Amino acid sequence: MIVNDVAFKVEREGIQNEVDFNIRQENVAHIFSILRNQLYANKVLAVIREYSTNAFDAHIEANVSRPIQITLPTTFSPTFIVRDFGFGLSPEDVNNIFASYGASTKRNTNEQVGMLGLGSKSAFCYVNSFMIVSRNNGTEYTYQAYIDETNVGKVALLSSKPTDETGLSVHININSAVDYSNFRNNCVKFFQNFNPMPEFFGDSSIANLIEQAQNKKPLISGDNWEMHRREYYGEGDLSVLMGNVLYPTTLDSLDYETRKYIQNSRSHIIFKANIGDVKPSASRENLEMDNKTKDFILNGIQKIQNDIKDTITKSFDEKESLYNKMIHKRHVDNQFQHILNTGNVAKDIPTFFSEKKLKEYGINYIMIETSEKSFKKRTEILPSEGHVFFIDHPTLKRNSIKPRIQSYCLQNNITSFNSFNNDRKYILSFNSTQEAEDFKNNPDFQGVQIVYLKDIPYTPPTKTKTVSGTRTISAQFYSLNRNLGKLNSDAWSPVSEVNENAVYLPLEYFKSTSEYVQEPFYIGERTRDINNFLKSHGREEISFYGVKKANIDKLPDTIQSFDRYVQEFRDFVMHDCKEEYNNWRIYTNLGNRWKVLFFQNKSYFPQDIQDKLVKIHQDALNLQRYATMFYAFKFDTTEVEFEIMEDYIKMFPLLVPAIEGNITEMANVIGKDI
């Protein structure tokens, strides 16, 4: 980004002596320490932002259209990696630019984001050493950047080899287990504004999470601005999106009228800026509120004020039905009533459907459920997102209404409304079948889910039988629903048959009283874990059911309790699968740097050691998905002796203190010595 330094002339008069401000050599380490440790508040986000935008700039420079690559840290590879496919850096560039604070090649163009010469060193705010792999002009160079004894830092060339690839990658080992989620959450936060979306590795869900965040559409928008609903009620705020980075602003630096307009909007305003329109702060965590930035914001707010009435009017035209227009009107009224007379914008659109209006649609009465058994009538409907209208029929039994609605919600994945004590599911009654059909096809309600209750299958509960049919059990069994709902009772459905060797969970008010698992969600997680483990180890899967505690005495001996089965399952894992399970314990309890030494550098070791390491690593990978189950079921997860490590510690007494050094070189040395 072009830096607009202001040139000015100084007139001197009456000066007897003057000296230049400077940095003494003995203070260089202190200054560098400040730049490393005190520049960034959110250090994980700084690492993600600085190296990702540098990679983006590299693609701009090399005219590369493919996205950059991001590898998130995992338990088995605790390294965050940013990879671009630009030209890479030559050894001279690494020495003179990458390793030099303040050096930048991007100050003469507004095609690239960088300019400060600080971002390439940002990993030092989080770790004391990291790796750089540069592929430039047919050679791959591997460097280690680290803080040395002088506290200034160095970049060391470790190796070089021929390659036909180009580009640069930065490899940063994470500090602690907490940072797995920190990197994941900050990636979702940062990359939802990044274009093009990077390719992600190491976390299969990250792209979906970012896509969900991107799907949150603005309430209204203009040519270069958007207004989003805030997640929490409060005053409005403003950010500027420039060069794939969303910069917050400091409203206190703005004039009173502009500041109050933003706050009274009660929305999150986003301006889209070209690179160079505003100036980031040194940390790039917010904007430098200089005159150029303030003028950009002032002009943007004036544009919103000029555009907002027409924009809101247009936003109503985009809604396909009266029902959706009414929802939109409520949002607009709540959001913008302090900055615009919204009543004049959509004065012909009502806020709710009155009893009189509902009669015109042929509706006889409306009911909502107030508890699991009772209903109450309503005289009006206040439109809201996600409403479902169920059309009643006089021939239906009243005790079948809730099961029918529950069945529909489960089958259609309406997870937000499985609780039956809310008012988002309306039960509508009509005077005639034709009036009901006319309502269902009325364009005023286009886009609303309207369902005939009589069309939803319903089977009354019966007493449970075993699959073989040899006996009838007087106790009612319940199976766990795929979608759980909010009430415990919503999670369970009665079944008519169970297997002879079933396992039951005792239920009290539809909540498990097991020692190991109580909530329906975790019951589903743990029982799936059990069956997946059994299936992968050639064992028959188990059927799990819920039984009310009062009926447990009526169960046959062939059906055992969940707690007793967990003990049997634990014995099976820890004895029949002992080697595999102990390998998981070895890997899980091993420190990250030991993992890097033995598993990422295993090719340096003798073949018999390599074979053992491969087996340990593979077993650990296979069982890691069951880790939560092991802890929940109180397996022995304590450390197991890692004989390979103990043998090498005896052979190389300095191995433990040296583990903080260059691990790849250490593995190379150990392998050669052997």
C-alpha cells in the first residue's frame, strides 16, 4: 500500500546545537522486543492475518489466481501453516527484507496490502522460533527464524534442494492445547471476509463454519456499504473492509454528529474501501484515525444518509410475500427508528395479523402449545422467521397433535422448534377444507411452512415386544431421536420392539440417571462412539434404549443397564485392544516437541524404530476420535512408558534440554550417530 508521508519544510533559527533521534545498539533488543511482544493484542489473530495477507500479496505480485493454502493445527500435527504460490523469496530477499524490521517492497503500489515491514516477523509475538520454506528460482530453501541469546533474533538457513515449485510457506508450532480452538475460531472470524477463500487443511469443518458466517446477509446495503444486525442489542459500530482485512474504528475520534448517527443506527456498519483509502494502525488491529480515514468515514456516512430511504424501500420490494415484508418491517423499525422515520417508508404494511384480518383468511381460531399437554388460543399472529403453520382437522384426536408436530419437526430437521412450549408453531382451524386450501395457496404467505396435521403419520404407542416376539415386556422402551429438541421428552420416542440383548439407560423425567452420561445429546454421542468402535473391531453393534426408572424391575435379565455395560466395554478396550489403546495413551501424553522429533522426523531413525513409530502413530490416529468417550467412561488415560524415547534419552543424556532447539537437525544428528 502506498504510504502518503507528508513532506514539510522546517525553518530553523537560533539553534545552538541539535542531534538526531536514534536507537543505540544496546537498545535494539529492547525495541525489537516491544515490536514482537507488545504490538498485537490478539496474538493468534495477528499471526493468521499477517501471513495470510502476505500470501495474498504474493499472489497479486505473481498474478496467481489460485487461492492460498491454510493448514490448521491438530493434535497429530500441531503446526499452523500459511502457503502461497507466488515467486517465493530469494536468499537476498530473506536476509534484506524478511529479516529486516521496517523493510517492505509494497510501498509504491495500492495493489497489495502490506507496507509496514512488520508482518513477516509477527510469529515472534506468539512463539520464539518458526520455520520458513521458500521455493524460488528452482531451489527450495528451509530457514528457521528464532530468538537468540541477544534477544534480537536470527534467520538461519538449514537446507536447500532443487524444486520445480514456487512460493513461500510459514510453519508455526502452537503453544498449548487451548490454541487449537483459538486458531480455529480466529480463522472463522478472519476468513469470512477473505476473497478468494483459501484452501483449508487439517480441519474438515472450517470451510463450512466460514460459509455459515458468510451467509448472514446484511439488513440493507448500498454500493460500498452494508448494515448488519448486531448479535447483541446496543449502540451501532463501524468497520472498514480493505484488502481482505476488516478494520474496527474508534468512534471517539469522529465528530459528534457522525458518531451519534453510527451509534443510533444500532447496527454494524461496514464500508468497503480500496487499498489506500484509509490507513491501518501499526498492528493492523484497527484503523489509524488520521484526517484521511476520518474524511473517508464522513463521506461514507453522508452517502448512507442520502441512500438509506431508497435502499430500505427497495429492500421491501425484494421480499416475495406480505408475511416476509411484515417480518422485515419489524427489523427495520427496531434497527433504524432512531435515524429515519421508518413509518413513512412502509406505512401500508401492517405489523401483525389482527383477529379481523385472520377471519378474512377464513381462520376460525389459532392455538399454540403452552406445555406438553395444554394449549391456549391466540387472537393474532406476529410474523417471525421460522414459523410453521399446522392446519388442524376436526377428526384428529387431541393427544395426537403434539406427536404429529414433533414427528414433522424431527423429519424436517427443524431443530430450533422441537420444544413445544414456544409460540413459533401455530395450529390453525378453518371452517371448511376449501378455506384451508385457499389459505395454504395464498401469495401473502408464500415462503411460510404450512402443513396439514392429518398428513403427518401417527402411530399410537403400544407395549414393547422383543424382536423374536417370544415375550411381551410390560415396560415401555424409548429410542433416542436424531434431533433432540429443547425438552428432555422431545429427545425420546416410544418403540414397539427391542433386541433381546439390548442395553437400557434409566430415565427420570426423560433424563438419564446413569453415572457416565445424563443429557440426551451426550447419550447420542457416546452410544455412537461405542458402536463405531465395536464395528471397527469386528464386534456386533449394541441397541440402546431408555426406560423409566419405575419400570426397571419389569425388565428381563437379558437386558442390562448402561453402567454395567460400560464396565464390560471398558474391559474389552483395555484388554482385548491393549496394544492399540496403549499406543494411543503414549501419543496423547507425549509433549508436542517430542511428537515432532519422533513422528514428523521418523525417516531419520533405523527401520525397526520407524516401523514402531508408524504403528503408534496409526493407532493413535484411529482412536483419537474416541478420546472424549475414554475420558467420559473413566478409562485409565494416564501416561504409559514410551520405551523408544526412554532408550534414546539414555543414549543421548542431553536430549531433554536440547529438545527446545532445532528438532529436525537433532533428529538428523541422532540418526547419523546411530
